[in-house]
Amino acid sequence: MQATLSRRAFVSYATRRKLVPYAYVAPAMALFALLMLYPMIAVFRYSLMDGAIIKRNPTFVGFANYVANFENPVFWQAVGQTLYFTSLSVIFHLAIGMGFALLLNSPLVNPTLRSLLRTLYVLPWLFTAVIIAIIWRLLLDPEGVINAILMALHVVGHKVEWFSSTTTALDALTFVNVWAGYPLYMVSLLAGLQGVPKELYEAAGIDGANAIEKFRFITVPQLTPIIISIALLDFIWTMQVFPLVWTITGGGPIYSTEVMSTYTYKQAFADYDFSMASSSAICILLMSLSATYFYVKHQKAQ
Amino acid sequence: MAAVSLRGLKKNFGAVSVIKDVDLEIGDGEFVVLVGPSGCGKSTILRMVAGLEAISGGEVRIGGEVVNDMSPKERNIAMVFQSYALYPHMTVRENMGFSLRLARAPRAEAAAKIKRAADILGLGELLERKPRELSGGQRQRVAMGRAIVRDPAAFLFDEPLSNLDAALRVQMRVELAELHNRLGSTMIYVTHDQVEAMTLAQKIAVFNQGRLEQFATPADLYNRPRNLFVARFIGSPQMNVLQGRVKAARDGRVAVSLAHGGEIAVESGPLPLAPGQPVQVGIRPEALAPADEGALVGSVRLVEYLGGLTMVHVAHGAEESFVVQLPGDFRAGLGDTVRFDAAASGVHLFDAGGLLVAAGTR
């Protein structure tokens, strides 16, 4: 019997095979270009103009908006406060997340208590920024519960205005952000801890390691890839945090909690100076990119 | 180096008793293999010696000292795990030197010990590599190197060769035996592979369901298994077991008539046997030889040619069958009727409860 070959296609099989992958990624690339690339280019273009969006015929001013920002002390205050807020958040997220993960992974803790704690510790993650803001503004109100407790314990002598004093506002805000963000670390590190082979700890125990040495020589190196990944992601995300800051302090009092995101927002929607806001936004982008660079490098090394 | 002794050792997981009253004396410098089917508790015993598993009852002594309440670290033992448990982020050198580093040993001394172990195991070239860059056999060696460096009171091996391919396993077995000859240390080795047990051990402890069935030299286990379980577990291929009844017992000999025809004679053992008593007849496959007037008759069911040897599976009566190990040039067709005689030295009698009642002697 004669087998019939199907009619030859117009485009050769080899060429089609080469084109197919591009066809698969094309929709995603189109969306990316429309929703990410175009706005980014537009913002960059606005940042080089004077009175973009507002004026009928905005003029090209080069880097004048950037220079104006760099000459503004509030800009530098916001940059410094963003880095302070971000660094402390990442460090404490890691420390608290690791502590709770170790606790939840410990066979010494009763399993029922462990599952109860696991639920409790994840709670902050379930609240949106606005809810968190309301909770903590109430708790840290001068007439609030925290002050009452601290005064009863004689830790503080007077009612501290946590969010209304320039000396405490940034630290109080950082504290709230730490509270709101550690569960991601806890959950990731717990998953990581559960993946560390038990034999490694047993072998280390036989080799003479105590609990601290096991943590240092087994746990930490085993979790390093996870720690680096989430710490870098957290760094990028925290640097851009807006809702929490805006709903708790709005950047005040007197710029004492001004971060890059609130600084930019005010330029855009309080001053209606979209060109200045665009130049600030590009600065945030560059700061985030530097962290992203390390993240990508780390991911490649994996 | 030290002797290890287990006295009345017990382990319970909740209400389940997994180790039942085990007594075992392992002499200084002895190579002892704990063997048994999976789930028999051999690994649990090893882990109790290592201090990785709590002891529910009885005691473990290392070098005469009761170590029940000591941490693994204080027991001065080294262990090679089935998974090797190498520290993945450390180089071979760091893996081997980890215990010395923790003990804060002087640098020069640690380097010398690592070098000695690396020389013994031929790891000199690999010291700067990470475990993931090594083959299975090399990882195995690093795990042993980590143990050697510590100069421990006893080496514990938990199925160390089971993750290797067959050829490598044979090679590492030889290396392990040589290592023991060279170091002369006490070694306790867990395996479910009776060939490994027979070739490596000076003495073998056979376990079944948490009980020590027999503790003896390989030759004793093979020639005088205390019960049917040990008889079946030791020796490859497995001992054949046929049902029979004592026909006559006199003048130091027992004649047994088999359920499916044939008669076999054995030198009588320690226990008196009464005519008519049911017995189980254990015959080693290698003790059978073709004979024209042979007492064991059957038809060929399957022939396995292994090159140097041929295994012939023979159906004996309706329900029983046995295996015969013959020279490689033996040829038989399926369904052929074959007759065999058993060498008296390879025949054992067990009573209905499985205890040895008579064994052929060599």
C-alpha cells in the first residue's frame, strides 16, 4: 500500500519550529509593552519636561527637574528616611521571621501549640495596609493601649505621641511595617527549614556540634538562597511602600516620615507638578534597579 | 577503639515495641554486621548506639562506660549514613575537618589528620571539591573520610553501600574490608544484604522483628542456623524448605520421608526425635547434585543461566518446589524429570516451630 505524504506546508517545519516560541511569548510581551514599558518611557519623557500633562505645550528642560529635586533638602531627607525605613524593616523582618520559623519548626514545642502559633503568627499578613494603619494608630494613640501599658510598667513617664512627634514617628512607622511584613519571611524560612535533611543535623551532632553551631554551620548555609531571595525582594518592595506610610502619617510630622513614595505622590497630587513627580519616580526606579541587579545576579548564580 | 555492649536493650514507640531485649557483646576491634529484613530494627539499634535515638530500656556501653544519657558528641563514635549526609556547602576538606574544627583542634594537626584520611581513601585530588561535584562512590569515600578523621571509639555504618550501583558496591565492600584490616577499629555495620554481611563481618547479628535471632560467625550462621528464619536469611539462593516426617532415628542418624516422595538422611542433632514427628527439611541449593538414583524427584520449572552457575527451579509434588545450584554447563529442558541427591552436610532439620533439631556437619 502506498502511504500518501501530506501536502508540504508553505513555511518549512524547521522555520515553524523556530517561530513557535516567539508566538507563545508574544501576548505576554505585548501586554508588558503596553502596561509597563510604555508608561515607563512616558514617565521618563515627562521628567525631562516642564509642566507635563498640566500645560498645553510643555517645554523640554533636560535634567532641570532632577537638579531641582537634588537641590531640595526634603528630597535627600526622603531618600535617607527611605533607606533607614527599608534597611531596618528588612533586618527585623529577617530576624523575627527566622525566630518564629525556628520556633514553629522545633520538635520541642507541642504540635497543637505549634499549629495555633502558626495561625497567630501569620495574622499580620492577612490585613491590608489600611486595616493595619487603623489598628496601630489606635494602639499607639497617645491615649491608647500601648501608652497605658508602658506607663503602668513605668517604662515611659508621660503619654508618648508616637506618630505625632518628629523624634519617634519614623521608628514607630518602621515598627508597624516590621509587624506587617515578617510573616512572608516566617513562612518561606519555615518551608526552607523543613527541607533541610535531618541527617545533616545528626551528622553534625555526631561531629560534635551544639545547637548554636548546628544553626550556624547547617541551618544558615542551607537557608542562604532563600534568605537572599526574600531579603532582596523585600528591599525592593519596602523601598516603594506607599499605602502604609500614607495612611498612618502621610509623611509627617514636618517631613519626619517622608519616604520617596510619599514625596513623589505629593509632588504629583498635591502640587500637581507631574514633571517633578516623574523625575522623583525615576529616582525610585533607579534605586530599586540597583537592588534588582543583585537579585538577578543571585538568581543566575543559583 | 572500644568494645560495645548492649544489655537488655529496648525501644518503644508509644505502645509499639520495636526492639525487644537485645543483648549483644561486640569486642574491641571487631567488625560486626547487623542484618535482617527491612523493619527488623537494625538501624534503630545503630541509632541508639550513636545517641540519635532515645533508649527505652536496658543499656548501651561503649568502652565499658554506660552511654545511655550521653549526647552523640560525648560518645566519641563516627557514623556513615546511607545518604552520606555530607555538608553540601562545604568542600571535601571542610567536610572531613568539620569535627576537628568544632573541637578547635590545632590547624597543623587537623591538616595532618585530613591528609592521612585522604591518602587512605585516595581523595587527595578532590579535597577542594563540593559534594555535588563528586560521584556516588566518591561521596561514599568522603563520608568514610569524615569518620576516619575523628579516630573514634567505634565506626557505625548505616547501609552505606545501598545507594551505589552493583559494581561499585562490590568494590567499596572490598575497600571497607581493607579499611578495617588497616585501622583495626570496632565497626558496626547495618545492612539488609546478606552477601555484604557474609563477606564483611567477623560476626553477624541476625535480627527479625526487633529480636536478635542469632549472633555468630558467618560460617556458624551458614552451617548451624539456630532456626528457620536465620537459615533462610543467610545463604544465596535461599535454603529450600520441604515438609517431611521422621521415619526413624537411631545410631546417630535420622531418616526423614518427605511429604512429596523421597527420603533424606541427616546426622541427628542435639534434640531427640520421635518417629512420626513432623519436621521441616532445609536443603541448601548448593548441597544438591544430580544423581540417577537420587531421592529427590521433580520436574524442571525454570532454568536460570548465570554463566558460571545455573539455577534450576524444580517442582516437587503439587505444592512444593526447590532450587538447585549447578555448574554453568548443566543443561535441562522445561518439564524434564530430574533426580537429585543431597549432601548430608547441607541438610538441616527444623521442628514444627522452626527451631533447628539436626544439622549436617562439615
